[in-house]
Amino acid sequence: MGVRTYAEGHTLVGSAPLPEPEQSSPDSASVVSSPTGGEPPVELTDTGLSAGIEAEDLGPSHRAPFDPELIDVYPRATTIDLMLQRLKRGLIDLQPDFQRRSGIWNETAQSRLIESLLLRIALPTIYVAEEADDTWTVVDGVQRLTTIVRFVKPEAAELEPLVLRNLEYLDYDGKSFEDLPGRMQTRILETELSLLVIRKGTPEEARFNIFTRINTGGLPLSQQELRHALIPGPARDLLARLAESPFFLEATGGSVSPSRMADRELCLRFLAFWMTPAERYVTQDFDGFLRDAMRRINALTSKELFDLQSCFHRAMFSSKVIFGDQAFRKQFNKSVRRYPINKALFEVQAVTLARCAPEELAVLSTRAATVQEKFEKLMDHLAFYDAISSGTGDTDKVNYRFQSMKDLFREVLESADA
């Protein structure tokens, strides 16, 4: 039998299997349960419901330290009117799509924030990051600012106008900004906002660290929300398109909540390992690896972005055909409730399939039952189970799980040629 080739020069046959990664010590906090144990924990939405994603243990992150002397943060006072002027001139990245969708900031909550302004109640400090072109990216305070813009000048951000409702103290229910008395309009426009501006010279790692530490309201930002906020560019739009595509929704059974951008992180992880094959993954800083992938996507041409999208769609379609309703999930036992999607399995199944040639995918599709049977057996191997459950950002475990999946497909393809 000849050697079957992957895209980008990879091979299915003839690659030696990696040694099994070291198992966690029994005293370690990251010890993994047996594959026959209980259901895995899940990530939660803002309302406490399952996000459809298995909670992940990436393991320790060996990030390069940064010089604290390079952190440059300064306080600045401004008014709502001046913030609206900056927004109008394109100097504020408000990211309306960054708002959480779970209902924490519903019409009543937004109306009462406006009521607070009318009552002269000061808002918490807003954190912004200064970009190279002197624009501001708002991370902590996005929903507050979005509410204000939606009420005062919704056309500036293409938002639906806000009409006040369910106020507690003021008799302005049903009023828009234009319906308010002139003195109340002025009161809002002249309201002072307290900002902390992280200057553009501050190292990126420090900026992410700062925004991880600050959370003045609601739940802490997820890592993907932070990436979305601090790395503007075409990657944002691409990830949104992929997460909303019928290919992704079909492959995941529509089970991944878009709340907190869990769906976009899955798409990003696929793209990251497509652009940087597992054998070239050498960092222990998985978050930095994903941030770097977003920056690389931002530098691509329109054609390259289209090619990435097409590759992702093929991978989702193939995953659904070959793994069925259990794609990206640990448990194939149909007698139990379907498990949540596992991030590491999403990467390894989708990317490995994406690297197969069309004729290989055809064979794997016709032998889907065999693939699923071999995958069930693979899940019984503690080393593989550990590689997708604990310390999943570890380089050895990344390489081990990708090599294991390649070996699985190789065995199916070889048996088809026998």
C-alpha cells in the first residue's frame, strides 16, 4: 500500500507513534477519573445553565514574565457627551456583538442604569485599552457604555433605540432620550465617567493579565471574550461566521451556547491547529497560542480567509458523517445522556479529518461504524483519556492525542486496503 498524504506534507502511514505522556501523580489536583466514571463537569452560561462544553483543565501555563515597569495605566475623567463624540469619529471600539446574550442586561436592567444617571449615581470605573491608532478598545464597561449609547445615540452604533421601562423612582417609563425634559438630557450628557486607560506601550501579556483581574460587575470575562475584545480585526468576523454556520451547528447538534463565546473559541482552536500542526506546537502557554492564531488570521488575505472557512466547513461536515451525533464527545454509549462537547476532542477529530485527502474521507465515511468502534476502544486507554481531560495544553499531551487520532484513521484506511 502506498503512503497516504495529508495536506501540508503530513502522512497517515509511516509515522511512528509517540510515547505515552506521563500520567499525573496520584496526589495531583489534576488526576483524571476513569473513563467509566461519572459525567464530566460543564462550563456554565451567565444564567447558570450548561454551555454544552465540557469544563477544561489546561494545566499550568508557563508564560514568559513581563516587566511590571512597562505597565502604563492612567486615570482619565470624561463625560458621556465626549465619549459619544469619540464613538462618532470611530475612536472607540464598542463591539456591540460582545454583549452577553443571556439576559443579564435586559431592558429593565438597562433602563435602571439610565435611571441611575438621572439620579446622579456614579457608575463604576470603565477600563479601556489604547490601541496603536489611538482608538480605545473597551473591555470592562462594554455593557454600561452600550446601554448609554443605545439610549442617547443608538444610530452611532447601529443599535435598537432604548425606551425606558420598569423604573423604580422616576416617572419616565415609556420615554426615549428625546422625550426627556431638556435639563434631564443635559444631566446625562454632562455625567462624568471615570476611566482607567491602559496605554498602547503596555505589553500584551500585561494587558490580558489586567483584564483578567478586573471585573466590576457580572461574571468574569471568559478568555475568548478577552481575546475578542483586545485583538480586533478580521478574525472576529471569521469566527462569528464559522460559529453561526449550518456546518458547525449540525456537527455540534446545536448544543454549544453562544453565551460567553464558547462556540467561537472552538472554531478558533480548530484554526489554530490547522495553521500550526500539533507537532509544531511547542508552547505551554495555550492562551498565548490562541491569541497568536487570531493575530495570524488578521494578517491573511481575503482568499486565505475564504480557504480557511472552506476547510472548516469540510471538517464539520466530515465529523458529522463519520462520528454522527457523538462527534467531539467522550461517550459513545447511546443508553446514557449525551455528553457535552470536549474541546480537545473537537480539535483533534476535526483537524485530523481536515488533513485527510478527499479519497481518504470517502473511505472513512463508508467505514464510519469501524471508526466509531475503534474510537470507543481508544477512549478506554487512560493515557488518551488523560490527554483530553487534564493538562490539555501540555505539549506532550497535545502531540499524543493528535498522533493517536492519526493512528486510528490509518488503521481504518489500511484495513480497507487489505
